[in-house]
Amino acid sequence: MGSVLLEREEALAAAARAGESARSGAGRWLVFGAAAGTGRTALLREVTERETAGGAMRVLRADCSPEESGFPFALVRQLFPEDGEVPFADLPAAEEQMVFHRLVTRLARTADRRSLLLAVDDLHDADMASRRWLGYLARRLADLPVLLVLTECREKGTAVLPGATGTSVVLRPLGPEAVARLVSARGHGADRAELCIRACAGNPVLVHALLADLREGPLPRSLSELGGSRYRDAIVHWIRARATPWSRRLSLALAVAGNGAALLGGALLHEAAGLCPDHRAASALRRLFFHPLAREAALAAADPAELGALRGRIARLLDERGAPTADVAAQLLHLDRPGEEWMTQSLEDAAEEAVRGGRVDEATAFLRHALTAPLAPARRAGLTLRLGALELPHSADAGIRRLRAALELHADRHERAAVAPALGAALVARGRTDTAMRVMSQVGSAVDDGELVRVLQTTAAVMASHDAVAWRNAVARMRELAATAPAAVEPLAYGLVTEYEVGTGRLSAAEALGRVLPRLAAPVDPRLRDGWLGTAATLLQWADRLDEARALAEEALPASPALPDLTDIGRQCLISVRAEAALWAGDFRRVIAENAPLLDACAGQGIRMPHLVSMVALAHCELGHRAHARRLLAGLDEESAGSSWEWNELHCARAFLHMAEGNWQAALDDYLSCGRGQSARDFVSPVATPWRSGAALALVGLGQPARALDLAEEELRHARTWGTPRTVSRALRARAAAVGGRRGLESLSEAVAVLRTAPAPVELVETLLDLGRARIDAGNSRKGREDLHEAHALALRLLAPDPADPAGHPDAPATGRLLRATGNALRASGARGTRRDTTGSAALTRAERRIVELAAQGQTNAQIGEVLHLARRTVETHLTHAYRKLGVTRRTQLASRLTGAGTEASSGARSLIASG
């Protein structure tokens, strides 16, 4: 049996019984009915060979075709080619009966000599006269040694023959096992078998065609990835030449609907194709066109106009059925233009959903297509504005052009005033603050609404922070405005004044918080909401209220993977606050995870964001990815840099990297550049960029302690005015480095004491490290080593490898900056067990040790959490770190690793835990 005849045993057995009966004088008919491509012809050929083997029967063959279906007796002439009396036209009933009788009589005489097998392929294409003759013959087969075997496509009709003399056998598609056998026989593996099972729906012709097309390498995701076109051509040929009109329409409907076919359901899908909902072919066609390769082939066979109409109907049905907006919009994308309002709305909704999922390319495609619709000016302007916002990170100039177009689409001055802030924010992100200010001024000057003018002025003031001169002027206007502004405008106006005054060193953190906190609950104009949140979050961050600052940022910024909207100046600020707050808290991986996608999207596209680049670079540096940090900072072109505060942050970050590499002069140059930039903005406070402390440390490295002390003292004076532990400790550490000796020890001791009350883990590690070294140098080795141990334990908590990313970063060394520094200091101090500090029982923190002891006693994570009043996730995190340090993989190993390891943890670690 040929390979295509797998799973045809039932049909072959029925043929054998019918053949035996016919040879014994009791003729039978047999019809093999199946869908196209199911192997009817191959089965007929096999039956013919078997039943006529050894001359057991003589065979007469006929192959029907659509081309001859209109010619009377065309099939009969194939069976009796030498009979010159077979008519060529339809006959009156009586004459037709005479012809039928004569032909059957002739057949009977022939069969008397040797049994006959009449093999007729594709009966559905037979002419009507021949079909009537076959029925006439079937009713007389009982007394004839004749076997009549026919095949037909069940989609095109079913032969009506007398049941007393024969039977019909329906050929089913091949099952998965049979397909797998075919694939295996061709030397392919299980992955190819699975592809053939899904993409061919058990159709043997398609299986063989696909196997002929497959080539080495990954499985094909589209027809273009196949090595040939047999599979495509087989489907195209069937749809164009062999399928019935309703099968063709149904196939195209299934191909167009794609994954939406399941949601549409049978009735709706048939309605889309213009069909009766209960046709028998639907089930088989559904299975075939569920696969994208088959759908692609079907679409290649269709007329574009027909497809367009079908897509429109299916899109409407999907929309009415509540399908996902992306499925509806995917259909609409193929229309020349969306001609109805619901289509435009569907595209817009799908775009917003794609934005939330981080699929910006998909979202922009939807909006661009929506803009091809006939739209009212205001509607067009709104869509253009949204599209410009999406395009901005990926192509700054294209996004700005789109935003300008949105502005120009509005003739109404109030509507223009609603678009101007978006264009202004985009220009600021592009580094063109002066142009942004002109746009805001021009639009504002044309507005006669006093409240709207104030909103525009306040929004422009936020933008002005990116230009030193404009910032001073804006603050002056905000002072005047804050005194008379409406309640919904006053918080942001006063917040900007407060931000400026903090920079000038006039306010303490307590005074700034006294201005901000009461206003957080005040009503704010929705148009100014994000700007106010940005200013308030900035002041909260400077005051070391990091959690509150991040909470304000997360209130306005979208969740991952969506990218934030850069056409909102307030959100630009919140992006920076969120990043810097995470950096100050020592959450370096979070800085990268939250901000690297935006930087990647903007890379080389005109949006530079030097502050955000600086934060991500510093986080990489802290994690030990120093080479990557250098590349990030080097990628910023400063030739066109203005007086934005962001470039001062860049100089500070670059200086920090130079310091980490011991390049004191380069670090000093960058710190002083930062200082000049800040001074041009009247910003003397160390709350944002502690450039004096950094410069002082660089000067000490260069052997200039006197000059370093002057900068450190000035820094300390401003830091004490502000009054947060972070700023004070930085200045104290710089002064200690400049003075050394006993005075230096006093400064470092004070710095550590104030830092223990602050969320400043990085500064605490650095200061403990300096204090430990200073104490050792002063002869107090025991206390010094305690400081170093504490610094090392804290660094370990900050920089332990991420369990979710064991491979780490390709540029990363074994440890991060702080962990490497504290480890080196401990080794240099000769501390006992230094080589085992990062592993083994001695490396456990107090919290980790207590959890490990309970786990070793057999308590579950939930029970440990209840005993220690910890969240279960916290318990799991501590155990993960402890497992790594102890070198174990199972709970049962904990007890043995703790036994004999000693009960005394490092005093530095105990001190750190006690301090909270």
C-alpha cells in the first residue's frame, strides 16, 4: 500500500468485499467520498490494482472534469470509446432509456466473459446524462458481475444510488499518528511532524507538498521561509480551480479572521463569508486554516477587492462581538482607509492598548492608518498629537513635525493652547528649550482667558528649568503669580519658587517640606498635575523622602513595558526623580530595569536625556559594569549642550566614574565644570550635585589638601543649612579626607552617626569604609575592622548577585564597586576570615542567620515569617542569599553547614542590623 493510503484499511476492506461479490456474479457499487486532497484518486488506483490483479477483472476507466461536465454522455464515452452510437446531446426520456438499456446490455455481455471493474474518478464533475446512466446501472448490478467504484468530493454533492447494491465510504483526514509516520519516513523529526499535523489538517496532498518544501534550519513561520512553493500552490490551486464557491468564501473568511475565528463562532463566520452556517465542510476547513501558513496561502489566492470587503465585514463582526481591539484593528489595517467612525475609534483604542503593552511600532501603525480616514479637524489634531508623542522617542524630528502639524490643525486659540505644552515638552527633550519657550509665548499671547494664561505661564516655567537665563526669569514670574494665582495653579507656582530657593541655599529641608506636604492634598489644575507632582517629588527626593518621591512618580508614569510620554514636561521630571531616588536608595538594578528601555528606544534618535543616561551609567558603575557605564556617557554629544541642569548631572556622573578609576585630574575637571554650570543657575546647594565634595576628594588625590578643605568647608556650610544626613555626611567625609588625623576621625564619626538615621546606604558604606581605614591608621585596629566588616556586610546586601539573573552583565566583574572596595579594605587590614567573608557562615547577616537557624529546625517559610514578623517573600529572599553564601541547595543541608561554624557573627554586621 502506498504511503498516502495510511488509515485507509476500512475503504480497502469494503472494496475487497464488493469485488469478491461482483466476481461471484452479484455486482456492487462503492463510492469513496472525501474532501479535496484526501487521497481519493490514489485510493481508486490502489483498489483497481488489487481487484484486477492476476487478470481477475477487466477494468474500464473514466476521469471526470469540470471542462466536460456540460457535454452529455462525456463520461460514458470514456467508458465505451469505440461505441459510435453514444449520443452527443441530451435525448428525450424514452430515447435516453433505450440508450441506457443498450449500454447495460453491452456491459453484461462483456462481463460474461470476464468480470468488469468500472473505475470513475471525480463523479461530482460528471455530466448529468452520464450520472443518470450510472444510477440506471446501479439498480441492475445485482445480476451482473460488475464492480462500480466511484470517487467524489463531498463538498460538491453526494451521489444518490440504490442502497441495496452498494455502499458509500467517507474518507476521513489522516490522524496525527499517520502524518507522523509519513514525516518520519522522509527522515524528519518530531518538530517537522508537529508542523505537518497542524498545517495540513490531515490532508495527504498537503502533507506531501509541505514535506517537499521543507528545508534544514528553523521551522518556517511564513511561506517565504519554505524551500519551495508546492504547499502554497496546492492550496492556491484548490481555492482558484477546485473549490466550490461556498468553500472558497469560507476558506477566505477563515484565513482573514485568523485567531478571531474562534470568537466569531460558526454562525457569525459563515455570515461573514455569506454562507449557510451548517455546511459540512466547515469543520475540516477550520482545522486547516487555523494554521498561519495555510492562511497565508489562502490569502495569496484571493482577489484584493474581495478580501477588502471580507475584512471589513469581519472587522465589524469582531467589533460587535467584543473581540480584542488589536484583532479588530489588524483587519482594518488592510483596508485602503477606514471609512466609518467606529473603525477610527477601534484603531485608536488598539493603539492605546499596544502602548500599554510596550508595542510602540504596532501603536504607531494603527494611528497612522486612522489618520487616513475622513476626519474632522479636531479629531485629526487629537490623533496627530497622540501619534507625535509615540514617535518622539524613536525619531525626535519626526515626532516634533507631527506635533507642529497638530498645533497648526487647530484654528481655535484655546485648542492651540492645549497642544502647545506637548510641542514645548518635545522641544525641551530635543534640547531646544529656547524654541519651546517661543512656542509657549506665542500661543499664550493669543489667549484672552486669564486662567489659561496662568496655566501656560506655569507650564512654561517648568520648561524654563532647562535654561539658566530663562529659569531666573520664570522664577521671578512665579513669585508674582504665586501671590495671586488661583488655588489650582498656586501649588506648582510656589513649588517652582521653592525649588529655586532650595538651590540658592536659602531653605532647609524642613522648611521646604513645610511648603510641599500641605499642598499635596490641595486640588491642582489637571493640566498642571504632572508638573506639580514632578516639582513636589524633586523636593521630597532632595529631602531624602525617597519612598514618597517614588510614589508620586509612579502615580503618573505608566507601568512597564509601556514607555513614558515625553510630551509632558512634568513626566520628564518624574522620570528623572524615579531614577535618582532608586539610585540614592542603592537599588541599582531597578534603575537600569526601569530606564534602559527608554534609553534604548531613544538611542541615536535625537532625544538625549543626559540626566537619565547619567543615572543608568552610575547604576552600572556601582554594579561593576564600568566599561558599559563609560560607553553610555561617551555616547552623549555635548557640542550642542545648553545650560540645562541635566548636563551638570552628566559632568558629576562622569567625574564619579573618573574617581572610581583613580583619574583624579579628569574627575576634578568634570566636578568643577558641574560647579560652574550650577552657579550659572544660582544653584549652590549640594542637594542635587555635591560637586564640591567630589572635587575636594579629587584634590586630596592630587595632593592639594588645603584647596580641598576650602571646598569641603563651603560644602559643609550649605549642607548644614539644608540639614539632611546625606548632604551633611558627604561634606564631612570630604573634610575628613582633607584634614586627616584626629579631626578627620571626628568628622567621619559624625558622618556615620547622622547617616544611621537616613535611607542612604551607599554613603553609609563609603563613610564606614573611610572610618575603618582611619581608625586602623590611628592604631585602633579592632574598631576599624568592625567598621570595615559592617561596610562589607551592607555592600553585600546591596550588591549580592541577582538570583533571577545569575549570568549577570557581560561587562561585570565578580563584584560591584562597593563590595570590591570593602573586600579589598578588609584584606588589607588583615581581618580574620577575610577570604571567607563573602561565603560561609561568617558571611551571614544577623537576619539571615536567624532565618537559617529556624529553617534548619524544620520550620516552613510561612512559619518563619510568623515568628519573625516578616513577609514570606522577605524570608525567601534571605534564604536565597544564605543558600548562596553557605554553598547549599537544599534545606536539609543547612544544619550541617551551621554546626561548628561558630555562633559569633561579625561585630560590624551586628552593628548594621541593630541600626536598622
